[in-house]
Amino acid sequence: MSVQHLNPDGMYKSPVFSQGIILPAGARILLIGGQNGVNAQGEIVGKGDVVKQTEQALANLQKVLDAAGAGLQDLVKVTIIMQQDIDLNAAFGAWMAVWGQRTNPPTVTGFRVPALANPDFLIEIEAQAVLP
């Protein structure tokens, strides 16, 4: 059995998130900790720029997926935590540039918060994937 994406009739059908996902029994799940705009040297990329920080967070996310032998298409759950005053559309545009035209998007939950662990962080993205 494979991963099943649910978008029931009578609910909004979005190209960027699924309403629910059923994982097969015995699936190996990769839990990806919160990724933010920090590069390999520990420096914040794009200080004050949500697009650059989102791009870096997504690049970090993809590196973890690659290390596990997975890809964006294997994501089943994404949680986005962002400072409450950022431009959500700008961050969303950065996500769509990476996600592209793939089908079967993950489930997505977003939070707006007053601040993240480092006051210069604008966004943090954590995720779960089913390993192929």
C-alpha cells in the first residue's frame, strides 16, 4: 500500500496542501527538525529578508531529505512557524518556487508567533516524510 492523499468532496481542494494523508503500515518516517535561514557556517542568511530565509530553510530541508534518500515528493507533513509580521505571500512564493507543479502536496500547518528562538529568525520549517 502506498501513501494516500485525501481531499474529500465538499472540502476545499488546494494545489499546495492535502486535507489528510494515510500512511501505509510499516512506513519508515523521517522527522525533520525545524529548519531556518542558517547556512553551513551557522550564519543567518538574509537577515531581515523572509524570502532569502525561506529559501535557505528549504535548501536545508532538502539536504536532510537527500541524506535520507528522499525528496520533496515524500513530504507528508509540513509545519511553518513564522514571525507574526512577515509577508506571508513572499514566503509562500519561495515555497512554490521549490515545490513547483508537483501533485500530492503534504498537509500543512502554519503558525504566526511574536518571535522565534533567535530574534533574527523570520521563519522555521519542520517536516515529516515517508521514506521510499
